[in-house]
Amino acid sequence: MGLHEKKHVDALLAELQERYEKLLTVIRGRETTMMTQLGERPAVSINEEAVHFAADDVSTALRIIKSRLGKS
């Protein structure tokens, strides 16, 4: 078990939470409609590139946490 300063841990948690919230926002996309054979239906427009970058940001934050807090 490692000991870490509370402010250091809180800063890492805040960074992870900020990046995670951005990912959720990108995944939620923008509400729109789409045409099907049955007519107009609700849909969500999602920017695939933005999802890719936001997911990488979360992954990076997790790697940073692992490298800094995973050591004793």
C-alpha cells in the first residue's frame, strides 16, 4: 500500500473526471432525425473522430494514475 498526498490524489481524480465528462458529452452527440422506409425517426449524430480523441484522453489519464499511484 502506498501513501500519497491528498491534494495529489484529488488533482488526478479531478483530471480523470474532467476527461470522462468530455467523453460522455461526445458520445451523447447531437440529437437529430433520420429518414427510414417507415418515415422520420429520432437519431443521434456522433463525431467518430471526437470519440476517438476523447477516449484516448481518458486512457491517458488512467495510465498517468496507474504510473503515479500504482507505485509504492
